Amino acid sequence: MIEKGTYVRIRKTLLDPKDRSPNLPEDTKQVPLKMWVKGILLEDAEMFDYVDIKTVTGRIVNGKLKEANPKYKHGYGDFVPEIIHIRDIIKDDLRGDTK
């Protein structure tokens, strides 16, 4: 049971495949257009129930409950060693150093 007032993430289907634009690539047209939204759960619910949430902007959005207390999962990618070399070149250039 996920309690009312919990910060959650829901998924909502915006367009079914039959409603998608004919101008899309064939593989894109074959899948529904979905969105994910985070907000505060307005009623107690079980995972995967259809629920209403209130977003930080005050919108009420309905969708399928996918996650409680969602984590931030973004990053800046893997370390690229060449960036250190490029940084040194730029610093030297700014100082007027020539090699």
C-alpha cells in the first residue's frame, strides 16, 4: 500500500498507435506515446493502480502508478580521458602559452 501524500511517478498514455501522426517513422508509429509525471499521491493506492496526483505546478494528472519516492537517475555519462587533454589545451590558449 502506498499512502496518500507520498511522492510518486505515474505513466500516462497520451496517444495510442492508431492516433499517432502518419508522418512518423514506421517503428515510432507502432508504439503509444507516453509521458511520465511526478507528484503527490492524492489517495492511498497499490502499485500499478490508476491514480490522481498533484504536480508541483498544481496540475491534477491521472495515470498508472509506477514508482513511489522515485530516484533521480540522470548523469553526465562516462568519464572521457580526452577531455582532460582538451581542458589543458584551452587553459594554455587562454594564458597565451604556446607549445
